[in-house]
Amino acid sequence: MTYWTKRASPVGVLTLASDGESLLGLWLEGQKYDAAGLEPDAEERPDLPVFRRAAAWLDAYFAKEPLPPPPPLAPRGSAFRRRVWQLLLEIPYGETTTYGALTEALKAAGVPASPQAVGGAVGHNPISILIPCHRVVGADGSLDRK
């Protein structure tokens, strides 16, 4: 079973999804893949501990306060996408990296990759903000993949 809730934030309304234990999704209303993968029969359950933990993390993040531990994350996707999302979690707060640097890190780990494939994985990140896809920029510093 999948559960969901909505939450207001400084960047707009967020939809959160969970399996009851881990966060499966966090989407900004109107983003390209808004609620992608949220099952049609998902049940609204704003009282779940995982949602309360996510809310505490988001509140601290937007207030620029020290972050509490995040809720458990369980993004669904291919093995390649999950590898890319793991690399995103390793980008330090306040820093950025490039699609090319992520590609090189994957290749160094023996994972065949191209900047375009990495860009596709970054763009399909199902847990926005907590998995910081916003910290990846193009080689020229732009927000667009190059």
C-alpha cells in the first residue's frame, strides 16, 4: 500500500508518498514528473511517522537550521538511477557538481554512463529536495544539462 500527504512549503505545495516506513516520493506541485509513480489507490495518511520526520527535516531545511536525520528513503527506479541518486546524496550542502563529474564518478566505479543518461536520472529523481538534484549544474554552471 502507498500513502500520501500534501504539505505547504516556501517553494509551493509538496506531495509526499510513502510505503508506511520509507519516503518513496516528494514532488513539487507542477514539476515535470509531479507524483510520478504514486499509485492511484494511494491512501491519504498525513499522520504517518515518516511524514512527520520528513516535515521536521523540511522545516529545518527551509529555515536554514541544522538538519535532523532524514526519514528513510526508498526511491524506486532502475539500478542505474538509484546509483545516480546515491551520488546526489553525497553532494555536500551548499556545494554543486556537474553532470560530467557524476558521469566520471560512475565510470570510476565501473558503471557505464554518459552525461545524458546521468541527466535523465537526475531529472527523474522522485524525492526532490531530500535527494538534492538541485545541486547538479551543467559544465558552464547553468541549470540545463549540456
